[in-house]
Amino acid sequence: MMKIRSILYHDVVEQSFDESGFPGLAAARYKLWRAEFDAHLDAIASRGLAAPVALHALPQPAQNGATPLLFTVDDGGVSALHIAGRLASRGWRGVFFITTDHIGEPTFVSRADIVRLHADGHTIGSHTCSHPFRMSELPPARIHAEWAQSIAKLQDILGERVDSASVPAGFYAPPVAEAAGKTGIRWLFTSEPTSATHEHGGCVILGRYSVYRGMSPRYAADLASGRALAIAGQTALWKSKKAAKTFAGPVWDQARRRIFNLK
Ligand SMILES: [Zn+2]
């Protein structure tokens, strides 16, 4: 399978962390200030990489030997519009994953926003309906419903097929892809820091490199350009998080529930 390098951003805020996306401190960790975000884009642009494109514009495998770059944005916070504008001003396009239960809430995109992002050439995909915790451990019917209903809602808004999705909080497991494939999803993004892709359940599974607030622009550009040291750092972080998720499940859950204001 071809290599595709995807980076993962969340919200980009101007005055307070809670102005876009999910509220709370843990979500805030992934929210960048506007100036910080612009510095990241400058640093990435300075590497002379292929411009990030919409999913449908991905080059055919091995077309020129370079690893394509995808700029993905999770959650569907209202700052997606700002992010999309900053990308488009460089001729770049993003892939925006929307949590469909929150469409139209004050800190999330509206139906009209989604239509606009799509019309501007960005890809719209699902980030599930409810942003469930530990999605991989839900009953199969629930996993299927999270994909099927969110895809149906986005297709209703856009009037065309939606075939990409990202898994909340990195809780990927093969059954999550199998359910996704049954609902027509062909591109499924995880949070595993890798540019290697593989197929499962009818989906291409793609990893992503996560960016958080305080990460230096240079480090973000290192991730986007595949510099070994930055990649190794993310791999180490991923392995420790994975261990935490496996061995400290209840604690992790409690923390995340607090963070996202769930009951
Ligand atoms: Zn998310």
C-alpha cells in the first residue's frame, strides 16, 4: 500500500480555549492559538513539501515517489472555518472530520458551514455521531450506528457520498474498520503515528501525527516532512499512551469524561 503522511490538528482559537470544539482542559491541550497555528503553517510551507490536498485529489501511488501530505482536522469545532481559510490562502486543502451530534451548536460548525467547507474544496468526513469513548470496546451494533448515522447526516447535508472518517481519541481496533466498511467508509484515519497504510474491512487505514499546543512550529514541520527524530518521538508517546489505555482504562475514562463534560 502507498505511504500517506497525515497530520492531525483540532481547534485553532483566538481568545479562549472553549470558543471552539469540546470544552475543558484536556481538549484544550490540542487547541492552538491563531498566531501559533500560522507559525506552524509557515514552518510546514518552508519545507517545500507537496501541498496538502483533499482526499479525492490524492495522487496515484508512486506517481512521483514523494509521500503525499494530508492536513486533517478533528471534531468539527467552529474554528474549522478559520483553519480552512488559512489553508486555502496557501492553495492547500484540508480533511475535516465532523462530530455530527454537535452540528449547529455554538462552538461547532453548522450545516451551512459544512456546505461551505465542501464547496471550497475541502474534504468532509465523519468523526462519529457522539464522539464515544473507547469506541473499539462498544457493542458492534453501537459502532455501526455511530458510523452509519453520522455518514447519513453528512450525505444529507452535502447531497453526495461521504466515504471518509476518523476514530475519536485513537481507539481503533479492527472491528471499528469492519463496521465502517459496511457503511461505505473507504478511508479510515486513526491516531497511530505512521505513514504506512493498510487495508481492513474494505477501508484503507491511515495513521496520523498529532499536533498539540506548545509544539514548536519546527517540530510540526518535522512531522509533516517525516523527519526521523520527530517521528520517533511520536511513536514513543503513542506506545506509552497505548499502555495507559490498556492498563489504566477506568482512570483514563474518568479523565476523558471530565475533560469532555460527559456524565
Ligand atoms: Zn475527536
